Amino acid sequence: MTRLRRRIVSALVLLGLAAVPAPARPQDKTAGLFQKGIAFTGYAKDAYDGGGARQALRELAAANAEWVQILVTGYQATRRSTVIDRTGEETPADASLAAIIGFAKELGLKVFLKPHIDLREEPAGWRGEIGQGFTEADWAAWFASYREFIVHYAAMAEALGAEMFSAGCELDRTVGREADWRATIAAVRAAYRGLLTYADDQAESDPEAVRWWDAVDLIGLDAYPTLTDNPHPSVRDFRAGWNRYLQSLHEISRRWGKNIVVTEIGYRSIQGGAQDPWNWQKEGPVDLEVQANAYQAGLQALLGRGWIQGVYWWQWMPDPENGGPKDTGYSPHGKPAERVLAAFYRDAAPVHPNF
């Protein structure tokens, strides 16, 4: 049995200990340094299996990333459902997830495991709408299901030595239920001892939405702001927008006395990609320059600030053929944006966090 196989098997056995409180462990000495990250995103049971996924991860590491965010998505039927499923064909199997985390470790990457929830029967819907129309009984049922889901992956992150874990992502209608979230995070802490965050997306629209940032180690923000109205923006155009947006982020960091990690940021290589960069359904011709300019401006804005502890670019697929100069998606792979990213990550000086 190979060393990687033994590690996977041992980790899966340890998942049975998820309910046992975990003793404190010393933080990795490098955990406080800036996280040069990329999101690695698979959406199938075997998404992270095989040579293709490993080659794609090698290429991600070659872009000078030091951290990889590994995605796993659970599903509920609609925004009004209260049962979350992690056994479907669109959710990477535990063994597949464990294998790619083990391989990331072999490549020298640090791992950020980030579970998401999507809506199986509402493909155009969004996880931020979960909870619409809920009664108190619905909320109790949903949080019970969510805790089972998230603690499962927290235990897996602990068993596999992931350096950071997200307790949730963009669950906007739920975050006002402070007591439920504090109980959920306590359950996660019992299973996982590394760095903990939550990925919010309301820094501009509702910066007061999350009132329990004290319960996590880092404030996580998914950043998809429209920074310029120019359909063909220069780096300077983007930077002007960043100057405004950073003020909002810095105020959140100061208020809570915690550093921010940009848990997602991404731009498609499509004409108009600077406007509503969250819009994955937008149609239009390829525009490689707008993506490259967005990357350059974003990296200039985010790197070198003591209160920003990391950034994760969305997204890199577990397919070495994904991306390329004809692709209008988010991936920088095989595009000018990849060269921009690799150069910044290579040359960035170490930055120690403020907090």
C-alpha cells in the first residue's frame, strides 16, 4: 500500500471520530503568512480522481500558488428545502477528495477545504436565497442538516491536515441567525483545529450582516464587485475602483480586529467581464485583456497589506484541457492572466499579518 493510500484510508477511518472534541494543536508557523491561493473546483463524484486532475493541480502549483482551495459541494433541492445531500453524483466522493488533498500535500501546497451548498432543482438559483419563507421549525431542521454536512467535512479536513477550513459560503439569508451560527461553529471547532473562516459576500451591500466574526479566525470575503463601468478597462480603471472597495474591507477588518482573507475573486475572459464579475451566465466574445488587467489590478491592490492575509482566484478546474485562449470562463489557465498571476505570486515579498 502506498504512503498516499495509507493516509487516505487512515483519514477516512478517523472521520468516525467527528463528534469527539479535538484537543488544541499548535498552529503551523507559516499559517500567518500571506496565502497565495487558487481555487480548485470539481463538480462530480470522481472529479479529483485520475491523472488529469493531478496534472491540473501540478500546473496550478507551477503558477506559483502556495495554497490551494479545494471545493466540495453539497446539494439541497430548492431554496426552501431543509435537507442537504452530499451523496449525489455532483459531489466529490470522500475518497476522491482525500486523494487530491493528499496529492496537494505531496506537491508542497497548503490546503483550504471550502464546502459549498447549491440548489439541485434550481440551477439558476443561488445559495444566498436558502431560507426564503422558512418557519422556525424549518430553520431548526435546516441547521441540523447543515451541521451534519459541515462537521463531516471539518473532521475530514482535520484528519487530512488541511491548514484552513470554511464553515460556510454565501449563505446570506442564514447569517442573521447568530445563535444558530455560533452553535454550528462550536461544532466545527470540536472537529477541526486549524484556521477557520466563513466566506461572506456582503462587504458592500450589508457589511453588518455577519455579527459573529469573533467566532472565526479570519474574515472571509468573496469579492466580485463592479469596479469600473468601462467595457474595456485599463489597469488604472480597475485600480480606481479598488481604492474605493478596499475602504469598505479595511473598515470591517478594523472593526473586528481580524485579518481578511479574500476567499474568492474572479473575472471571466469575456467582453464586459469587469461588470458584474459574479455573472457566470453572461454571453459575449472572448476578451483576454480584460481578465489580465483585472488580475494585475487586483494583485496590486491586495498584496502587501498587513490586514489582508490571502487571496484565492476563482477558478482552476481539475482538467488540464480547461481554459485556453478561446475560453470565456473564469479560469486563467492558458491565458495572459495566468502569466500575470504567476509573476505576482513569484515576486511578492512575505507580508506578516496585522492581527
